[in-house]
Amino acid sequence: MREALAGLTVRGRAFLTAGITAIVCSIILDQSTLARVGVLLLALTLITVALLARNRYRLTLVRTVTPQLVAAGQPARVTLTLANDGLAPNGVLLLEDQVPYVLGTRPRFVLEGISQGWRHSVSYQVRSDVRGRFEIGPMSVRVSDPFGLVELGRTFRTTVPLTVTPRTVPLAHIPLGGAWTGSGDNRPRAFATGSAEDVTVREYRQGDDLRRVHWRSSAKLGELMVRREEQPWQSRATLFLDNRTIAHRGQGIASSLEAAVSAAASIAVHLTHRGFAVRLVTATGEEAGSAWHVRGADLNTGPLLESLAVVQPVGQPRLDTSWLGEGAHGGLTVAVFGAVEATDLPVLRRMQHHAGSAVAVAVDVGAWIGAAPSADTTRLLGQQGWRAAALRPRDRLEAVWQELAHTSAQSSRSGSSRGTQPEVHA
């Protein structure tokens, strides 16, 4: 009862005050008619409070978001399924779902005709131009009487996540250097005694099917040898994103960091669709949620895009190089840089040294604050052996990516011809 009294609306408080005032005035003025009006207003308010206070309804909510992973600018649909497992409330249900402001306005619904066993579904659409991971919910429910005198509030605790990934654009196939690595047995090696048959066999391992034993090679080498299974070969690529605060300029979605994240997302999708196993590395090191794809798994860019969706600027001045330890492989490294300082050159040189091929998209951060375009970053990268192309605010990433096909580290340094590094079309 106390909660219901506290839930009196402005109209309900006005009715209550008017009823008391009318009764007092009727006593003073000796007007019985005025007293009846006061009693009516007071009784209507108190009876409504009592009816809502004794409600014993129990609402359940199931919230689903489809899809839960959506690109920036694309809509997602939220479906709310409500059911009443208790008594019917005496009034109208007012629903309001809590959503972050970047997803749009808070949706509100009015539901009537609720009975015991009642079930109903409503839906609304959300859309964000900003990448990130957002929580939708909780939902607040207010029960109001038909006269609008009392409102009682309840709040569900559950929320559902929605991940908005960066915008991506399709990229053309260009020649990229890099070594291929096997996803199954190691690449066959010719034995010292070297025949063509020897290349397709390996030592027997416990559990191998005896039907795979190659008896001629076993007799020649004096140990049991089995035929190799043909394995698909998959190239690995490291995608590096410089997300340091000092390397970027601008604010919000118009910043150079957002352009770099979007470029990295497009490159990640492109490399994955071309059969590369891609891992994401930022200024703070390797992202745990974007490990190498395992053999036999479907190519899926979801983990990479989810990691890029939540990338935030970091205040550290130096690039982390722990990922260049024993796990470094000599395959393809594609980097998206912001501003490069002289103190970064040893790290850039080391990254290029550990890569079979080093390709970079350099975001011209000066252009993001209205300064004149600069070629310093691409020049510095070229001096360290990188193939680099600049990305400015008005440039299309597709065109910059194709420019890399005609750029080599040598031409970045001195305008000479393209190098002779082995290439793999990606």
C-alpha cells in the first residue's frame, strides 16, 4: 500500500488533494454537496491505490537481438516476448527498453487487455554508425490504472549484447609476398637418398594406419615409413593496427583512428576470404580473441571483427614487440599505421625483418586536422623495407590498396623498380 501511494501521479495527487480540500471546505461552509464531491474524489483515488497494491501479476521477458554482430550503419532487430504467469494486472502496461543513445531513442510500448496466461511479442529496430559493444536493456515496466492516477514501476535485470563492427569495403586481389605454411604435416622434404617417392613419405607414428605403410621406402631407409596425407596449405598473415593516441588525430567517428580501424577490418575480411589465417596485433600486443584459424574450420571473420569493434586508443608511447618472439613466422605482415616517429624506426625495422613480406597502409593523420598532406610516414616506412601507400580522408581504400600492387619498398625509398620478392596473389 505504501508503494502504491508513493506511485501516485500528478493527476492522482491532485485528485487526493482536491478531495481533502473539498471535505474541509464543506465542513467550514456547511455544504453537504461539496462534501459528497470530496468523498467521491478521495474514494476514487484510494480505491485505485488499493487495487493496484493488491495485484499479484508476474511478468517474464525474453529479449533477442538479430543479428548480434552487425556492421556499422546496418540495422538489427530487437524482439521482446512478454508473458504473464500470474494474475491479470488492473490497468495498462507501459514498457520502456533501455538502449545506448548511439543506437537510437528508447522504444516505448503500451499494452492493454492483459489476462492470465497472456503472451505478446513486440519488436523495434536499432542502428549505429559507431562501432563498439553495447548492452541493450534492462527494461522498465510501469503499471497504470485506466484513470492515470497511480503508476507502479518494475525493472527487469537482463540485458543482451550487440556488437557493431567497423565498416568494410571489398578489396581487389593484388600480389602480396609471403611464405606459405602448412596446416597439416610439415611440408615434405627430400631425403638425402632422394627419389621422387621419398618426398611423399614420412616416419611411422604410433596410431598410423598400417595400410599407409610405404614398403619400398621402408626397406630402403631401414625404418617404417608411411605415405603422407595430402594436406591443404594455408598462408598466415599478421594484421597490425597502431592504435596509440599519439599516432592519431581527430575526434569520434571522424578521427584518423576510426579510418585506420575501418581499413584494418576491410583488410582482415579480404585476407580471410583469400584463404589466409589472420591474427590481429595492436600497439599493446596480440589480441587474444583473434587467434589463428585452425585447420578444417570454416573461414570466419567474426572474431577479428569483434576484436576490432572494441579497439580503443591507448596512451602508451611505444609499440609492444612481445609478439615478435618465438612465435614470429616470416609470413605476410600487413600493418595500418598512423603517425610514425623516429623512435618507432627500430621497431618497424624489426617487424619488417621478421616478416616474409611487409605491406603497410599509412593513414595521413595531418590531413585529418586540415594540415597539408605529408609523405613522411610512407617515406620512413619505405626506408625500413616496407611497401607503403598513404590513406587520406578523401581517398578510397580500394584505390589505396590497388596502389600497393605497384609499390615496392625500393620505390618508396628512391623511386626505383619493384623488388623481386616472391609473390602470392591475395
